[in-house]
Amino acid sequence: MTLIKIGIIGNGSISESHLTAYQANPKVKLWAVCDLNEERARKTAEKYDIPHVYTDYHELLANKEVQAVSICTWNNTHAEISIAALKADKNVLCEKPLCKTVDEALTIEEAVQKTGKMLQVGYVRRHASNIAVLKKFIDAGDLGDIYFAKASMIRRLGNPGGWFADKERSGGGPLIDIGVHVIDLCWYLMGKPKVKSVSGNTYAKLGNRSNIESYDFYKAADYDATRNDVEDMANALVRFENGASLLVDVSFSLHAKQDSAQVNLYGTNGGAEVEPQLSIVTEQHNTIINIDPQITDPAFDFQGSFQNEINHFVDSCLGIIETNSPVQDGVEMIKILNAIYQSAAEGKEIQF
Ligand SMILES: NC(=O)c1ccc[n+]([C@@H]2O[C@H](COP(=O)([O-])OP(=O)(O)OC[C@H]3O[C@@H](n4cnc5c(N)ncnc54)[C@H](O)[C@@H]3O)[C@@H](O)[C@H]2O)c1
């Protein structure tokens, strides 16, 4: 079997999950890495036995043997690297969020259409095994019409610092970083309804609280707490053309008693709660029933979901399946996220 040769651009924290998953996929050969930080790129190449090391992504893309790339860099580079990769005849797995702005998103979409290459957005939560189970129940109509959903990801202390806290490079704070996961998951499970309007609020009241001691949290590879110009928290109400609505709240920093996450869906025949583990609620014979699916991973399994995502990408590259996270889904999410920021800045609802 000919192996598909993969390049990894950006060798920081999340690239480890991509590398581990590619390494475990028998259809793949890890072929090239690239990072601005040469030592980081070299260490990655050594660890995973990767023959080609670059510090300039243009050079990696010029390597004709590389057939597909994972883009694991700062958000402000996703658009330019994705477009260059597509034009260099590579398929692309771009980490979430697709990019920062709607203009960038539309330009990436145009590049996908013009080149005929495939771009998958890194919506890893869509690939969780509990979501595959829930999707079967939803597709069979067990929830009925889903008319309300809640997407919440509250970190009481968890601003990753570095580029994540630099709006120029990240595009924003918890909304674009972690909100994107849960908003996308709700939207995907609701059947990707068309957005009608968005109303949002953002707050920057607490800062990154780098004064707090003895509390561990996710940090960027180049952690630096001195710079922070992103929101601490955001909330929003998204209305859809079909009458459904989605309530959002997310934070990097909040005086909350504990961290929490919610991906809840409520329909005419039943409901589902994905966090902390999959549970389905329905009614039978005038009785409310809570269903606890007996599956190996009823909760979000981080590396298992990355493995599923990478396997899905590889099979999409090979034409075996069609990706379930196409560029259009990245574009729509960037429209929603930016409308929330715009609504917060202007203090009014944004109509689509
Ligand atoms: N799917 C998830 O659950 C998940 C989790 C964390 C991060 N992410 C996403 O992954 C991306 C990277 O996040 P991270 O936590 O790994 O950050 P990180 O800071 O740990 O690593 C980013 C790396 O990219 C490198 N880089 C930046 N610009 C580059 C360029 N032009 N060329 C080559 N290398 C470049 C940096 O030097 C750094 O090593 C972000 O888009 C983030 O949103 C996704």
C-alpha cells in the first residue's frame, strides 16, 4: 500500500495530538515538520522519526512528496497557510478556528473551490465516539425537532497566555478558542440550521489572573502572562431561521465555583446532554426516561477523538469518505463568532 505523506505545520502543544494519531494510522507516513522555532521542529522530527524539517512553511509546501498537511499554528496564520497549501496541491486539516475574519474564511473557501483540494476543519468534538452514538439517535428522529440548545464552556481560571491572549494573533479569547468547539457541536447536531440573528456580550473584567497560585491550567507553548487583550468571558443568543435558538456562555476567567461544560440539546421528542457524559432523555408510557448509553467512552475522550479525526481526514484525502467538516462549516462558524463580537461591540443584535 502506498502511504500518504503528511506535513505538520506548527509543532506546539496541540500538534502532539495530531502526530500521535498520524503515527498510529497505518495508511500514513509522517514526512515533514515545520515550526518558526527550529529547536521545537527538530525535537518533534527526532521524536517521531520525521525526515524533513523546516522553519519556513513555504519550503515544506514546496516539498512535492507531501500530500496533506495539518495546520497547528496561531489562528492569524490559518488563512494564509491554508490557501498556500491548497494552491501547492495539498489537502488540509486546519485546526479550529478556521481563521479570524469572515473575509479570510471566504477567501479560503474560494481557494478550496478553485483548487479542487479538500479542507477539513479541526472540529475534534464532532469525532468523539459518544457523538457518533448520539448522531444515530438524532438521525433516527429520537429527539424530534431540536428547538433549543445550550453551549457552555466555563473555565474559572484558564487563559493559556502567549498568542492565545494576543487578539492580533488569536482573533479573540474564550469565544473563538473554546466557544468554537461547543457552539459548532450544537450547531452540527441541530442539523446546521441557517442563522437569523445573533446577540452577544463580552466582558474583560478580571484579566488573566496570573496572580493565582497552585492552580494548573492549559498553557501555550510560549506561555507569557504579560500580554492580554482578549475577553474574559462572552455570552450570546443565536436565533435560527427555523425558530430554534442557541444559548452560549464561555470563559477563560470567571468567579465560578468550578469549571463546567454543557452541550445540551432539547427537542420535541427528547433531549440529550453530552457533558459530562452522554445522556439522553425521553418519555415513554407517560413516564420520563433517562437513558445512559452503555458505551466504552460516554465522555469526551481527548486523544481517542483526535485519532478518529485524523483517521477521518486520511480517509477523506484518499477519497474513501467525504469529510464531515468541510470548509463551508468553518465559514459559517466564523460568521457566527464574528457576529457575536460585533454585537457585543455595538451593543445591538446583528441580523444575518
Ligand atoms: N482542537 C483542539 O482541541 C485544540 C486545542 C488546542 C489548540 N488548538 C488550536 O491549535 C492551534 C495551535 O494551538 P497550540 O495550543 O498548539 O499553540 P502553541 O502555541 O502551543 O503552538 C503553536 C506553534 O505554532 C508555531 N507557529 C506559529 N506560526 C507559525 C508559522 N507561520 N509557521 C510555522 N510555525 C508557526 C509556533 O512557533 C508554535 O510552536 C490553534 O489554532 C489552536 O486554536 C486546538
